[in-house]
Amino acid sequence: MIRESVVAAIALAAAGLVPGQARAAEPGVTLLHLSATGTVQETPDLLVATLVGEAASPDPATSQRQLDQRMAEATRIAGAATGIAWKVASYAVDRTAPDPKSTRSVWTASQTLHLQSADSQALLSLVGTLQGKGLTVAALDWTLSPSHLADAQTRASDLALKVLRARAASAAATLGLKVAGIRDVTLGGDDRPRPMPLMKAMLAAAPQATRADAEVSQDVSAEIALTP
């Protein structure tokens, strides 16, 4: 289900009325500076999971070897899954002291594994399997695929432009003027949908995912020429 909402703001700048106005109006022309935001809510179609593998040992080489073995098994399982994209990143080895009174340090090796799929059940099943192999869930989020995001951005832009035109006509009528032209139109907005975080799953918990609509917004601003 798609719901649409609009937030619009208007700033009037009549010729000679705004100090420091960057652009002088032509004789008999009143400039109307107008902006609007179009927002659409789209149901996400891509589930993204971030998992972390860790291994700890007093010997850094041992912790790295144990982690490499764990991640090799995890990526083998992920690679065998159908319809699920994966990649590994953020390899780190950190030195920590588990007890402030202890002089013996522990080396913890960690690496992240990113998964994404349009098949939420398959991805959640894979996440559960990897949890059983010792990985933990750092994030589980719904988002929009690139094609769905582009479509939502187009609809948000169209909505913002329609509102801008309607507001321009309304403002002109209120001022007893008419719209002579629209110029210097600028379109923009966030290229990413507003994130919809879901949960951090416990090690032994079966992951669940509840889908919530994502908001996509596009802004438009323009200079409107008004004449008597």
C-alpha cells in the first residue's frame, strides 16, 4: 500500500520588498520564491542483514585462524543459498583486557558479513543457520531495491512539482496577480530511503522481520514570475 503526503513551504519576495534580494525583478513583475517537498511511502522489497563473526584468544594468530575458519564456513553456506547476495567486510583484530586486574590480554578478531535478498524467508532462514554457526546479528533492516527507489523518487518529484504549481496559482490569485512563468526550477532530495531498523537478534533466537513502509522525499524549488 502506498500513502502520499506533502509538506510545502512558501516564501514571497515581491520586487523591492526584500532587502538584499539577489535577483532584481523586471518592471511590473513580482517574484515568488516557492519550495515544496513531496513524500511517498513505499513498501520495502529488500531485506538486508549484517552479521558479525568473532574469535578470541590470548594469541592473535590463533584468534585470526579461528575467525578465518568460521567465516569460510559462513561464506560457503551463504554462497550455496539461492537468491541471496553476500559480501564480507570490516576485518579487525583488537587487543582487550577482560579483567582490569589481569595483565593477560585477549586478542579478538572480527569480521562482518552482509546479506541481502528479496526473499525474506530464505534470508531469515540463512541468518538462523549462521547464528547456529556462531555468528551474531548486528542489524536486520528492510530497504528499497534500486529500481523501487528510483520509481519512488520519480513519484515524489512529480508530487512536489504538482504541489508547487498549485501553490503558485493559489498565491497569485490571493495577490490579485497571475503566473507569467516558472524559472530556475531545482529538484533534489535524499538518494536513500529513510531507514527502517528492525531488531538485534540474540544468538540463539530465531530472527523475525516485520516490514514497515519506507519514506522517500524529493524537494523542489523555483522562482515564479507574477504579473498583473
